[in-house]
Amino acid sequence: MDTLLSPLLYVVSWIMIGWHALFATVLGIDDGLSWTFSIVGLVVVIRILLIPLFVRQIKASRAMALLQPQMRELQKKYGSDRERMSQEMMKLYKETGTNPFASCLPILLQAPFFFSLFRVLDGIAHDVPRGAFTSQEALFESARQATLFGVPLSSSFRQPIPPGLPADITATINVTGVQVVAGVLVAIMVATTFLTQRQLMRKNMPASALEGPFAQQQKILLYVLPLTFLFSGYFFPIGVVLYWCVSNLWTMGQQFYVIRRMPAPGTPAEEAYKRRLAAKAARRGGPPAPTPEPGGTGPTTTAAPPPPPRPPGRQQPKRTTRAQRKGTRKS
């Protein structure tokens, strides 16, 4: 695995070393806090690079949700013919420009960085330098001794005391304290994973998308992913759990911004967006903006009062010829 991930092991470790150097210079410290911030900095760098893919993921999820009524019709029509139904669905994806796999891109592309960080921290825990740490012996020893709340970043719930640490450090490690910190971080990781998926389903999915295979898939992910992290968190080093917690919080913030500013049609987020526009227009004293009906069927507008009647203008006298004026006087 290390051979396949070798370039990413260097990328991840160099990013950590760079952030550590920055925080050590700014904060004037070279301890666990600097290494903790370096992991947060790693999240920031990776998530900034993945912003275009994240926006694409949101758009793909929105497009898939809006296609659910048409997909249900295809299932009713070709439910007994799986091959024909697959062909019709692929045709529908092509006509609408929808990629069902685009919603998975950020997770798939972030996974190699996640595993690379896991291998780097696992090497720190087992006294096996990986990536840039192979040529940075002093920094490797500093990272091995880095702690968060008195708990080594390389320790885990399963292995509270990493092997190979100096005896004077292992003597100060409280096993119960390590398991408490690891358990709390794993609980935060599981909760933020659940809330991130739930935020997307409740706020940015129309009612028509809450039924059918797509909705079932989303509900499965809603519960399967947190359970997966719950069991795997037992083995993850605390630094890896910290990375995933910060990454989840970043995702929640990104989703909140995108859903608030660009809600999908027919969703609760769109109704809230229209209410905000109406309130903003009312504060400015302008005409009321369209507001959604209570049932969410569409916007309604208040009829504007008819304009006041224009006052009649002064009528100019018509010009007449001399012959016409003479005829008028004779009559």
C-alpha cells in the first residue's frame, strides 16, 4: 500500500510539516498544539482544492433528486425489463446532462489523502517514518511526542500507548484519559457524518425525491456511513479522527452556504430563501417579493394597486381657415 500511496505520503507529510513550521513560528511553540493545527491546516488545503468538485457534487445530487419522478415512471413502465430500464435511464441521464456518479467524487478523491494521513500517523505510532518524515528525524520525533489534551496524536482507542515511545513519555500517559478523548472524538466524527448527510436530505431534496431508489440509497448512506466510522474509529489514531471531524465540519459549513444561496427547486431551502427575499424587500420598502404558498406549490404575489387616473390635459384649440371662420359668423 505504501508503494501505491508514496507520492501522497510525501504530499500529506510535507503539508503537515509546513503548517507545523508556520504555527511553531507564530505561536512560538513546538509541541502537540502545533501538530494539531497542522492537521487542521491539512484539511483546509485539501478541502480548498476540492471546492470545485464539492459544488459539482451538490449540483449532481440536486439533479438526481429532481429526476426522481421521471425515474419512477420508467420503473413503472419497464420494471419487468431490467435491460430496457437501464437503457432508458442512461438515455435520461444523457438528455439531462446528469452524472449519477458525480455526487461521489469528493469522497472518492478525498479517500487517498485520508488513507495517506492514516499511514503517516500509523507510522508515527509504530516508530516507522513515512513520506517526508523519512528524512526529517527531528520533526519525526517531535510528531511522535505530540499530544492533544495530554494524549498522543498517534495513539488510538485500541492502542492507547503507541509502541516505541520513550519510557519517560509512556509513564505519563493515562490509558483511561486516552480512551475518553478517543471516544469523544469518535462520537463527534460519527455525529457530524450523520448530520452532514441529514442536512442535505432535509434541506435540499424536494418532496418528490423522498421516495424511490435514490431516496432509499440516501437513507442507507445516512445510517451506514456513521456506523462504519463508529467501528473503524476504534482503530484510527486520534490525529486521523481529528482530521475527519474537522473535514465534516467544513462540509457542513459548505453545504449550509450552498443550500442557503442556491437551493434546489421545490425544497424547504427554496421556501426559506424566498421568505428571506420577501423580508429583505419589505425592509427596503419596495414591492413585496414572491413568497411561497404554505403548501409549497409555488410562489404567489400580491396584486399591485391600479395606477391613479391621469388628470385630463389642457385641450388645444383647433386651427381653422379664414373661410371657415366667415362661414361660422354668417350662420
